[in-house]
Amino acid sequence: MSVSEADLRPVPVHGTEPGPDPRTMAVLRRERDALRDRVEAGDPSGVGRQHDLGKRTARERLDRLLDEGSFVELGMFRRRREAGPETEGRRPHTDGVVTGAGTIYGRRVFVYAQDFTILGGSLGAEHARKIHRVMDLALDAGAPLVALNDSGGARIQEGVAALDGYGGIFRRQVAASGVIPQISVVLGPCAGGAAYSPALADFTFMVRGTAKMYLTGPDVIAAVSGERVGHDELGGADVHGGRTGVAAVVHDDEDECLEDVRHLVSLLPGNNLEAPPADPPTGAREDVRPRLAEIVPVEPHRPYDMRDVIGELVDGGDFFEVHEGWAPNVLCALARVDGAVVGIVGNQPMVLAGVLDSDASQKAARFVRFCDAFNIPLVTLVDVPGFMPGTAQEHAGVIRHGAKLLYAYCEATVPRVQVIVRKAYGGAYIVMDSRSIGTDLSLAWPCNEVAVMGAEGAVNVVHRRELRAAADPEARRRELVADYRERLMHPYRSPEEGFVDHVIDPVDTRAALADGLALLRDKRRERPRRKHGNVPL
């Protein structure tokens, strides 16, 4: 390449020659502003179609998610590369995804929102690179990442480059797992390989009617197997919220969904090196709750709603429940006790008597591991008759899935408080954060029953021969049950043997939790050095 005389000409010293015409810069600014306005406004026809579908645009969603005026966009003018006739006239700015950072309640988050009005939100190479960059920035900055998914999938015209883009997203998600919170919000289609991204996130939100997530769509299924199935029936919000467990939270509309995402972010630390954001103390350590003595029946087989108990224990009765529709026999929620964020796991006697089964074990295990990764203390409310019996559960792998929950609690190093509300039988007692697997503080109500199994079942096993020989088997059974309860299941048996630290009045439970969490606030326990354990996945 040759150098011209003009290239060698000295740069004029300031003040010796006139600078560039100021109108030139003004023109450039006007052109930039006009382009920015066009990009932000989007294609009117595409925006109209999006609204007709009952969906908001990517920028409208970000406006509702983030604090007003806080969004800083990255890569607004990015476009796909020229690749021949197939890209001619098809190179819109942003390439179908809006990326950047903003704040939620004043706390920094990084975001990307796929724009269905541009190329159907499909993922191509530049689209993926924009997502990769914002993910890298989130990890470097130690801030949560929120992904708003609304995409037709991989951009077929770009071939393997699109697939490579997805791979880069997944690799970064795994690298960020347990380091920064990752929230995925499905607000439209999310098909094919794209569906793995919400599955890798810590929490996935979906909106009924518009969100659809599956690996293979209805048309492919029909062509391969002849099975006819609709989009919602195959992968709608209620399917993933109630049957597969992929969706942690399901909502009826986008605004409600995005507001709930804001609520969740307000409960989470920015990263694994920070404590969760704390509110000022609420006086919980002196708080007496008389209603707690009325909610739970003394009789071990009578149902009640554990949500009512949680509502009495947490600040303002407000808690954020996850996976409400999936495995409802166990509850998982984030809340505050005396201003401090806690994770709550509780059996739900209203559903299947609160037994643990395969799905409930997986649900609770994942939640426990999340809380442990992000320094959120754990409160476990126990009222469990055991694991679900039967061939269906045994063949479904209840042993393996139950071991996941056992593993999660044993591995957790955050402060842990167990409250035995009523009954705690068999292996399920052990798994629900018992003293033997490392809980820091075990409390129990006066109606607690801790045993290998219920009195009736125990008597039927231990005294079966005696009962067969008895003149009046039923009368003898009642006598033996009463004796078993008196000797082995009375409320102070476990405290006497050191398995429970204290028997508390139910009305004092909120205060006892606040005291216990304050006692454990500075707990430090390092895991033994190793590459990683082998979770029974």
C-alpha cells in the first residue's frame, strides 16, 4: 500500500488554522440520532403484529423490567455480515436482540431481550455474539443476568454458525452457574436448542398463552410419529409449570410477570461473594404469633396449609414461592425474617399428606443448592409422614431422587435451622435437614413426633404375631399403639437424646427463628478441597 503526500502532511497546531466546519459534526449527530430513533421505534408493521399477538416489544419489556431511565444499551447498530443474496435487504440493526444493563430497585443487572419483530428473533452469529458479550460483562461485573426469550430459534440461513452461537450461550451459563443469579423469562416461542437456555437458568418464568418451549415442535412430531398436538399442550406455560418443572413461575400476563422478576431480583445477591440484600430489622425477635397455635392440628393425620404457617413466620407475610404448580407436596420459597433473606423448604400436608416423592425431592434439592450457592440461610419446616410408597415411585427412581435432596443438604454450608412442626417419620425425617445431616439448630413444637414410622404402622410390624393371637386384636392394638406413643414418640424423646435443641411454643416460632438466624449469621464452614462431588443426577 503506498503512502500519499497528504498522509505525510503535518497536523495543524490548534489555533493556527481553522478547524472543521462545526456544521459537519452537527450533521453527523443528527444522522446518528435519526438512525437511533428509527432503531428504537422499530418496524411499525412488525410492532403491530407483536401487539396483535398480545405481546410487548423487546424495548417495551425492558422499560417495564428496569428502573426508569436506567437502561444502557450495547450494540444498537450491530448488523449481520454480508453473505450474498440471502442477506440483501435483510440486515436490520440490533440483529434481533437488544442487550445492555440497567438497574432494578437501584441494583445493577445485565439483560438481553430477543426482538421477535426482527427476523422472528432468530439467533444468528451476530445475535449470539451480542448475547455472549453481555453475559461476559455480567460475570465480570458480578451482577445478575436476566434473559427475555422470544425467538423462532436458530437462523436456518446461517447454518452451523447459529448452532455455534447457542453453544457459546450454554457454555457461559454453566460457567456463571452458582456465581451470578441467572433468570430466564420466556415470553414467546423458545424452540429447539434454545430451550436449553431456560433449563440452565436458576429461575425460569413463563406467560400463559404466549410462551411455548419445546425441543421439537408439533409439525415435526406429526411428521415423525403421526401424533397431533397443539403448541400449548406440548410446551405451554402450564405444562412446564405443572408437569415438567422447567418453569419456576407462571403468570397470566407480561406486566405481572416482569414485576415478579423485579421482586425476585430484590431478594438475591449480585453474586456468590455477596450477602443477600437485607432490609432493616422488623422486631421479629420479640414477635409473638398466637395464630400459629391455631393453624396446625395436634392430630398427625389432619391436613392444614403450610403456607399459612410460612405467612406467620416471615416479614409482612410476604414470600416468593417457586414451582408452585410442580410437586406441590413440598413448598420452596424466598422470604425475609427480621429483614434478612432466607430460603424456606416445607412439607405441604394439604397435598399427598406432605410425603416426599421423586419430583418433590428434585424440586427441594435444586432450591437448597441455589440457596447454598448464594449465601441464603435455610429454614426447613418439617411435617412429613415419609417417602411415597409403591412400585410407581420405586421404579421412577425415588431412591436416586431422594438422594439428591440428601446430598444438597449435606453439602450446604449456609446457616440451617430445622423446625419440626408436627410429625417426622423414617428416612424423610433424616432427609429434611435433620441434626444427623448437619442442621445447625433443630427446634420442635410440643406436638412433634419423631420416629421410624407412625405408631399404628410400627405396632402392626413389631407385634403382628401377638395381634394375630389376641382374643380382641383391635383392643390390643389400641393398647400397644398408646404404649408405643408414650415410650418412643413423646415430644421430649428427641430432645432428651440430643436430636432436637429445644421444644418451643408455636407462638414463639418467628422469634426463635430470628434468634437462631442471628446466632448463625457469621457461620463460616469451608468445604473439603476437591474438584467437585458426584451428585446423584
